[in-house]
Amino acid sequence: MKDIKNLLKGAVDKIKSAVEKEDIPLAEAYAQMDADLEEAEKAYGKPLFPTDDEQIPLDEHYLKILGFKEKVSFDEIKARYEELVKKYNPENYADNEEKQLKAVKKIDLINKAYQYFEEQNSESEQ
């Protein structure tokens, strides 16, 4: 995974260099970036970016937000939710406005994910 990050960073750095210094023709920098991205995808074993028509299932999306890689019980979701709400409580970052704003955004995502699974759970109990 570290190699992929290095390849991506290298591709981005080449574009930045072309834009900032004009020492690399922009077309050449883009071509090199495409080659670097292709190499990174080969190393990763699948596309790094989804295609326009590719969509991730909502369950999978919200599980990732909560830090799960596969389906888990609602009790596990609830426990993780409570843990994350404590961790990302904006009051924990009162001394740093930037971190506090990030925490607010993170809590919003966490709440949406939890509400989604809470609704799924209540529907399955009916």
C-alpha cells in the first residue's frame, strides 16, 4: 500500500512541478501521471478511482464510515457509534478550530451512518 501512495504522490508532484516551474511541458507531465497511475492500479490490483457508472452499495459506504470492512451486527454498529461519538466530539477539539470543524463533519457522517443502520434494524424487527 505504501508503494501505491508513493506512486500517486510522485504523479501529483510531477504535475505540481510542471505548473509551478514550467520545467516540464504540461502535456508530458500529464502523460507521466497517467503512466504512474496505471502502475499504481496494477500494484493495487484494481482501479484506484471508480468509474462514473460504478456505485458502492449504501450499506458498504456506511460500514466504511464506521470503520467496518464487512457486515456486522447492529449491536456492534451501536457500540462503534458510541465509541466514535466520544472520540470525535467537537468539544474535544475546542482548542483547535480546524480540528473542531473536521470533527463536526466527521460526526455528521457518523450520525448519518448510524441513523441508516438504526432504520434498517427497526425495519427488520417489524
